[in-house]
Amino acid sequence: MEEENGLKLALISVQENGDPRNRDCGSGERKKIDEIKTQIALAGPLIAVNLFQQSLCVISLMFVGHLGELSLSGASLATSFANATGFSLLSGMGSTLETLCGQAYGAKQYHMLGIYMQRALLVLSLFCVPLTFIWASTTTVLKAMGQDIEISEEAGSFIKWMIPSLFANAVLLIHSRFLQTQNIVLPMMITAGFTALSHIITCWALVFKCGLGSKGAAMAISISYYVNAILLVLYVKFSPACKMTWSGFSKESFHDLSGFLRLGIPSAAMICLQWWSFELLVFMSGLLPNPKLETSILSISLNTSSFIYMIPYGLSGAISTRVSNELGAGRPQVARFAVGVAVQMALAMSILVAVTLILLRHVLGQAYSKEEEVVDYMSQMIPLLATSVSFDGVNCVLSGTARGCGWQELGAFVNLGAYYIVGIPAAIALAFVLHMGGKGLWMGITCGLLVQMVVFVSITLCTDWEQQAQKARERIYNLTLPLDMVLSEDHTM
């Protein structure tokens, strides 16, 4: 009965929208401008959300920095370890909803969004259990990796107070994806902005007023994640905007957990493989001659790159939503058109950012350090950073396309090959064999970014969008009815 109702909705959707293969999606500049406005309306708030959420750890580190060098080193190492072993995995698993919820929303199977969200909550909550034990063993793990004993112990103490943030982060990620795929992004921006502002007060109160030191800064991160998560949970429960997509808890969420994992594990691998490769650069910089200088430069480059990455990442979320919605609605050519517009926007944005970085190459280093050696070295790194940012902008949009289509498994293999067969080996060869130092490390990972871009562009150009729409239908309705049959039924109605 459920499949019959779903099929009826599919037929109605196709009837309303016409044959997707014959639909005109390129009626001049007006169509393109409308698409640009749609994507900016999505991407703008998502960029703000990403920046606000990233600021939580940055603000805590700024407060810890006033407690001493050891406290700052320990907290910095702890947050890097938390990102690499916990938050990256949860972010990857949560991105599964960009495919499932986005395509279900486009197909007007609104009740399934709530089912998928509950399913994700169950799976990610289970994943938080082993992550808790890993974080509790941080000191032992870092010592085994050869890190400084005092810094390892400080990092272990800091991250233990961040353990409660794991579940809150999972809830926050899931509700964010749930709202994003429905094009509801302004509430996300408002709640994230409120949380970031309140985090400053919470940090000050716990670190200095209560005298908890670095532990207070870690506790503030956990508290702020819970505040943001609770605000979104309340919005979903009481907002009329979610009336059709959230109808309460259902036993159906316990079904087909293996199906969720088949998409969720590749999603996590796709994101983690890229994330870990950049974290590995900072680790390898400590093995170079003059490790303090090299580590500082690589850390500055990575922080700058991460900050800039929030811009294309917002556009990535926007195109993921557009593609999944349109494929679910049976409009593959509109999805294809949206991808083309997003790539053009990413190219324009990447060129603008790259030119800005090059023009400011003698200023950027001064923002981080007053030491002439650091400033001069950073000015040499900026052209390399500008190049990598250009590639990364396009890659980010095409990765969003992959999530919208459900290509996470393919994306994971692309990232594995680009970063670990090309990027990291090239970085090692340039840095340690050819003695190019930190510049060699960054040039190597840029080679990986280039390979990733070439492969993703090739895959996108060769994509059969009609077939992607059919796969989206099969995923939503769990049947193998060809799209042609749906369309032929439409013509007889």
C-alpha cells in the first residue's frame, strides 16, 4: 500500500513538472540568473552557519591561549585529534541525509524525511559509543604516536571534557541536514549565530570566573553544541515549516539500517579521507628540519585554507540540495543545469579569492606573527595556497553534486586515489627527497587536489542524468520501476 501511494505521488510530480527529458531548462540568461539567486539564497546562510560553528573551537582556543603555552598546545592538539577521529566521521555519516532526505523531499515523500532523520540519529548515536572510548584514551594514543608527554597529557585532559559534545554534535548535524534539504536555512543561521555569541560569555565564565582553566574552555564547547542542537530540535518540533516532514517517532526508523550504512560508510570515508590528508601534512611538517617554523607555516596555511573553504562548502551544500531535490522530483536536466551554474560560480569565486590572496601575500603573515622569518616564508607559500584554493573550490561543488546524486562510494575511491596514491606520496617526495620543505608538502597535496578535480569533472561530464533520476526513484520507493514507464503512465492520465 505504501509503495502504491508513493508511486501515485511520483506520477503526480511528473505530471506537474512535465517530461523531465523535454523540459526546457536553458531559456536564456533569465533562467541562469534565477538559478544563481536560488543557490545564493541557500549558500549564503550555509556559509554563515559553517563559520559560526567553526568559531566555537577557535574562541575556546583564544581563551586558553591566555592561560599559557602548554595549555594552548594541549588544547590545539586535542581539537585536531577530535576533528580527525570524531567530528569528521560524524559529519561524513550525517551527510548521508543530503542524498536521502533531499531526494525524498523532491519526490514529495515528506514523511520519509522524519524516518531518515530518526534512522540517522540511531546510527550516529551508536557510533558515538566507540568514539567515546577513543577520546578517553587520547593521552595514550598521542604518546604512542611520539608526541610530547606533557602536551599529550594536557590534550587528554582537555578532550575528556569534550566527550559530551559527541552526541550533541551528532544531533546538530542531523537536524541541520534535515532542514537544509528542505531549503530551510535561515533558522540554522540564527541559532548558530546565537550559539557563537553565547559561547563567548560561556567561555569567559567557565575559564576565568569559575577558575576552571582549559577544562572550562572544553566544557564550553560541549555546552554550546547542546544549546545549538536543542534550539534546532525545538524548531523542528514546533515550527509549521516542518509539519509535513516531522510527524513524531516511528518504528519504521528501525528498518533498513543496513541500507543507511551502505550509503553512510562511503559518505564518512569520502569526507574523512580528504580531512585526514590535510591533518597529516601538519604532522609531517614536524619531521622537517626547523620543525617549529615549518609547523607554524603549515598550521597557518591550513587555518587560512579551512577558513576560505567555508565559502565553497556553503555552495557545496546548496548544490547538493538542488541536485537531490531535482532528481527526486524527476527533473534530471534541471539538476544538470544547476550543476553547471554552480561550477561557474565556484570558478569565479576561486579566481577572486586566489587573486586576493596573492595581493595580500605580504600582509597575511603579519596577521599571525611579527617574526620576519615567518612573514617572509608565508609570502612564499601564498601562491601555492592560492592555487590549491582554486582547485578546492571546484572540488567542493562537485563533491556536493556527488552527495546529491548518491555517488559517495565512487567519491570515496576518487579521494583515496587522489590523496593517498598521488597527493601524500608526492608531498613526501617533494618535501623529504627533493628537500623542498613545507612548500613541497603543500605542492604535493595540491597535486592530489588537481587529480581529484580532473576525475570529478570527467565523471560529471559523463553522467547520464536520466539514469540518476531513475536511481533516485528506486532509492525512494524501493522498487525498480523504470522512469520511462512512469512517464508513459503520465501521458495516459
